[in-house]
Amino acid sequence: MKNKLMQKLKWMKSNFKLILIMLFTFALLLISCSESNGQTTLAMALIAGVAGGKHVVDGPLSTDVAREGAPELLLNEIDSQIVKIRPMATPVDQLSRCAGAKHTGSMTVDYYNVDTKPTSTTLKEDVPEPVNDGDPDNITKVKIKTENNEIFDVSDTILVQGVSGYEADGTTLSINDLVLYVVKKDADTGEIQVMAVNGKKVGSVPNCVPGIYSGTTLIRMGRAASELDVMSPQFEALPQKARNFCQIFKCQIEQSTLMKMANKEVPWNMSDQEEAAIYDMRLGMEKSFLFGVKQKLWDPIKKENILFTGGIWYQAGKDFNYNPDNFNQSEVVDMMREAFTGNAGSKRKILIGGSGLIGRLNKLEYSKVLTAGDNVVKWGIDFSEIRSKFGTLYVLLSEVFDEVGMPDNGMVIDPEYLQKYSHIPFSTEALNLKASGVRNVDALVLTEASCLVLRYPKAHMRISMQ
């Protein structure tokens, strides 16, 4: 008995490496065949390399293994294909796909916008010329009423546009505009009481508030605190809730079995039909993304609600109307001023427009102030470029405006604040209509449920002809 045990130990010692290899292989087989939720997992068939890479053990490199070990290595063809199919014809859809979409767990999307606090208003009532009646407070501390008192608070400074201030002597007009300082705000009426920073001298009373006509523009500037001030009036901003619906876009492609088998003069197969269908589907989505109306409609035949997405044309927070008879370089500068000022948007925006508007832009004589740059390729689209001191516009013809009867209109879009929400990403599904006995065809259904929103409406602008 002892001799047999010694023989077994001697054999194991001499074949130690072989035994280790067999045990390791057996362990791998057990792991690779283990079940996870009823499916075989391939993750454990990969081992880590010395420098962080992954290596396949005991098996070929298949697509399943590649997707498990390097999920970003293999591309989904439909995603890359849809981005490549005629991107110039659908710039809004193209831009939203290249920027990426946020997944939403519902067909109804609620989102919040935060706007900037207004910086200017106008005077509602005249401020009379100061008259010394023996009480200096009546002419140094004056209550004023504006069209929007809410934008001002205690310690704010106000620039009175077009009204000259005074030099230190209080009698000589200054080249500077009049500046006011808010000393008090009535909690009930909202009226503000102001003093003049560079005011007028009346008799022996310095820094009196001079006369100001109603309609004068008042511009809110920075706050001015004293040395001992620790606190300041609070600043709060509440986001505004908005809502949009994801619309289900669908397109179905069919090819009969006989058509598939028939000899053809030119190659025309299911892939060609799919490409044409994707282009037509994208063109329809482009119109919905731009001019769709947000609505929920009951279909009495299908006995269910249909959701329609709201277009970004109606979400834009700014408007610019131009005169077609006076469309010149100055008008374009004014347009760019409106597009780039009064908001915290980007200095590079996109202008898409109909053939009438793009034609007028092409006919302009550009100068050093307003220049037409070289073509720029971004997001897979070839743009023309217009530069000004306010910012740069990437310009592109969108025939969608022509198709909806708006060839002279356009839209400035800030790509930083264009967001796409997707409930069902763009996908294809093969229908087995043969097995179900419906038709002897190969069938594909293209589906996407999505919507576009403008996260900061003031950064986007509609352009319309007067």
C-alpha cells in the first residue's frame, strides 16, 4: 500500500506541469459555461494582460467576445450610416445626432430653462427738474417709477442713457452719462429711491437728481457696497419648467422574394432601399423638429393617443425682422448684433435659412467689418462662414424652409444649447412576414422616438422678412 502511494506521488511530481494545465483548462471551461440569467457569459474567457490589455483564452476572437471585452471596438452600422446619409439636407437632425442624445425613460420630456435677469428698462414717469424748497432730501433722494422696478435692488447703480451727468463742481456738464444709486426700495409698491452719483448742484445743495424724461432707458450696472457692508440684497434665480413630447417616427421597407431573386440591369437591393428610406425619414423628422406642434391627439380608429413633438422654431426666444428692400451689410450687422448680444450664448452659431435669405446674403458686398470666410466643415456639414465683431455664423441653405413656404426666413441656432432627447434610439427591426403568413417579402422597420429642445431660448433667434 505504501509502495503504491509512493508511486502515485512520484508520478504526480514528474507530471506536475501537465496537471496544472489540465486543472486550469477545466476551470476555464466551467467558468465559460456558467449561466447568468439563463445565458452563457463570455466575460470570463478574457484575461488581463501585463499592460492592461485583454487576451482571449481557449477560443477564437468572435464578435460576441469583442463586444464583451472591448465594447467600443465594433461600431453599429446603422448609427454611422444614418449620420453619413445626405447630412447637408437635414442640418438640425445631423447636428443633434453628432452632439449626442440624452436617453429619457418617458415619451414626455420635462426640462428647465434658466434665463438671465433683465439689464435695462425705461422710465415710466418724468423726473422733474430739482427745485430747492429748503429740504435737501427732496432733491437729492428722489423716487422714480420704471416699467420694471423688479430688476433693481438696494445698492444697484443705474446708467441713465442719453442724459448727461455733471462734473465735480455740479454745474458743468460731463461727457459721462448720469449714474444713479439705489438707496431704498419700497417693499409694498416696489418704487425705488435713488441718489445721483454725478448729479447737479442746486443752490448750495450738491449731487441733486436732474430732470429726466419718461421713456429714457435705464441700464442696471454693478452693485456698490460700503466698507462696513457684509451682506447684500439676495439674488435668486428660479428655472422655468418646459415640456415637449417625443414623437415616434417610423418607416417600413419591403422587398418581395421574387424581386430579390430577379436579374436586374443595375444593382438594387434592400440596402439601397434602406438608404433611400432613411433619407426620406430624416427629411420628415427635420420638418417636425423645426416646425412641429406639441400636442397629444386621440386617434378614434386606433383607440389611443398620438404624441406630436414641438418644433424648435417656436421655442426660440428672439426675433429679427428684416426689410427685403433694404437688406444690406448694415442690416446683417444688426442681425448679428441681435443674435450674439443680450444672452450668454456662444460666439459661434449656426444660421440655416431658405433660398431667399441665403440668396440675399450671397449678394452682399463684404468689407473688413463684415467678412465672408472660407468654407468650414463641422458635424459632417460644409458651412459657409460670416464673421463680424459680434461673433461668427456658420451659414447653410435649408430647403426645408422652402418646402414649408418660408424661403425668406431662417433661424440662428446655438449648438451648445440644442438638446436631443431619445426614448427609442434609431434602430431597425426585421419583420418575419413570411412566417406569419402576411406577405412573401423581406421587411424592415426603422424606428426612433425623440424630440429636440432649446435649453436656453434667448440664445436662439428666428429671422423673418417684414
